[in-house]
Amino acid sequence: MSDQTSPLARPFPALPAIPGVRAAVARARYKNWDRCDLTYVAFDEGTAVAGVTTKSKCPSPEVEWCRAALPLGRARALVVNAGNSNAFTGHRGRAAVEAIAAKVAGSVGCQPSDVFVSSTGVIGVPLPIDKAEAGLDAVLGAPEATWEEAAATIMTTDTFAKGAVTRAAIGGKTVSLVGIIKGSGMIAPDMATMLGYVFTDAAVEPAFLQTMLDTANVASFSSITVDGDTSTSDTVLAFATGKAGNDVLRSFDDAGADAFQSALTELCTELAHLVVRDGEGASKFIAITVEGAVSNESAHTIALSIANSPLVKTAIAGEDANWGRVVMAVGKAGEPAERDKLSIRFGATQVAREGLAVEGYDEAPVAAHLKGQEIDIGVELGLGEGRATVWTCDLTHGYIAINADYRS
């Protein structure tokens, strides 16, 4: 957690209580800091769960635990540890997760597989079981926490707590969705790229909740990048308590399913944007839209190539409309592109069209646009109907400073 808030930060919104959900926080003291670093969330019986996890080939034991439990579709508790990722810790790491799940299951009166566990922080240090169990003893008897307290407790290098809320109408019932998320660095779109949690009182069949979260993920968590690095611990989980009293959603043929999908995607997109706005050292929020690609997937790959380019990101940090770096990033993406059909804009100003610089274009509005905090880059390939938008931030000296001394 940084002492200096990102200039792109957003205030924490007023989030409603979700019936069937109770959060609490405590100090496990995983690091030498005086702050809460263990979050516990309890769910009423009948809560459905869905999730997406990292594509890293070196996942944490927590990720493996969640993957094994998700197909069962039910949840009674969530535990999130901050300050220690417990990744690359072998049998000791697995033992810590099993101990946490067993202790919580014994307290709640459920199966260990109903307990979901996440950890975030330094890689390669086994999660101390004694600190985890002491933290659980404290949190199980702690008063209910606010959403903002829960969001602050899961932070590591984040500079502000992140939350969002949306609502949807399902068959005459209004359902609420709230989400909290953490993420600042080691952010690349390879599923979720952080720890995020969605809570709703809607009644949704678990397999269909999984389908809808997968759909939302494509347009949100898998469309952001800060630094091109994918964490070993990335997890996004969605919990649906069913307390709103709507008819259970089982397919997109059900009334209200489309509205819920829209609300879920909107919530996930807002959470994803908040992560980019807290990108380590970030001073500018950048939207990159690629159109005219041979497919949406191709457009997505090209947009990521631009978003992950250190040369593009440093040019934006320097407020330099160096569109030649965008050309470079399009060309290296490995996707269909034709030089003489390529067009590029910064903000509303076209700077290159069909393979050539726009002769005599006015640099003043481009310079003004790049001095702002919200940057918009557009690319037209002229090859098809494929389209995608990816969000990123600039690359500044601040990123180096944060990551050069992170372990300390």
C-alpha cells in the first residue's frame, strides 16, 4: 500500500449491503506493517460461486484450491491474505491453504471445499500457518466490516481502495451487484490479472453464473494491462446468494438474464478500469481501440501489442504523439495488417491515414489531448469487421521506483 495516491484514483463508492454476505477484517501480520491484512467473507447456505483464474503455468496453491472447488458450485466462505502470495512454496504452501480451509470449515460447519482462499504479495515465501490461524481466530470474532475496509485490506502496492456497484431488474425484482478488487502491478490480461470479488443477491445457477462471468471477463479483466506481466495468483470470484428472490437464472432464455449479464459486465469493466488507474507509477489512463481487423480476436491481440509496448507507453508518459511507435507495435503483433491500409488517430485527430502521415495535420489538439489524463488512441486496419478495446496506463519512472524496492 503506497503513501501516495494515484493521480488517476477514483473515490470509493457507496456500496449497499448484500443479503447473505458478511465481511470482516483482521491483522494476521504477514508483513511488518500495522494494518489489517486478512479478509474474511461468510456466505449463507445456498450461495453459488463461479470464478476465473490465472493462465500462469506457475500458479499458487490458492489458485489450484479454487480451481478444484469451483466445479462444485457452492461457497460458504472466502479468505484473502495480503502481503504474501504463498506462490512457489511447494508442500508448505499447500499445507497452509488446507489448514485455512479446514479451520474455517470447522467454524462455519461446511466442507473445506466450500471455503475459497486467495493470497497476494511476495512470491516464494511460504504463508506462515501460525499467523494465518491467529488471524482467522481474530477475524472470526471480529465485527462486520464495511466494503471499503474489506477492499483496503486486500491491497498490496495499491494506492487506493477499489469498489463498484451495479443493479439489474430480473422478473420484477431488483438485484444488486457489488465488487471489490486489488491490483496495481504485475497486471497483464491473461484471465483476470489481480484479485477481484463480485457479490450479488441474485439467484443464479452456478454453471450459468460461470458462463456469464467468462463472458464478462473477456471484455473487462482480459482487456487490461499495466506492465505485461501475469501474476501467479490472479483470481476473480463471483458469489450469488439468491436472497433477492428472483426466479433462478439458468440460461439466456430466462427473463432478466441479459440485463444481469449487462450489469455484471459493466461492474467487471469498472473494476478492471480501477486497476489500470492504479497502475504502478501511472499518470495517464489510455484506451486503445483497434478496428477493421480480420476478427475480434486479431484486433484484441494487436491492441495488446500496442498497450504493452514500452516505447508507446513511455511516449505517452512524455506526452509525445510518436505514432511511429504505434505502427511498430501493430507490425510486431503477428496478426494480419497491411501497411498501406493502416490509419492512426490520437484523440479525435487523424495523424496517419492509409500508410502515410496526414499532411499538415494540426498538432495543437493532439498536444492538448496528450497533456490530459485520459488518452484515446485509435487504429484502423482496413481489413475486416474485427474490433477490440484494451485499456492500459503510461510507463513512468515511478514504476521502476516501486518495483526496485518492492520486497523491502
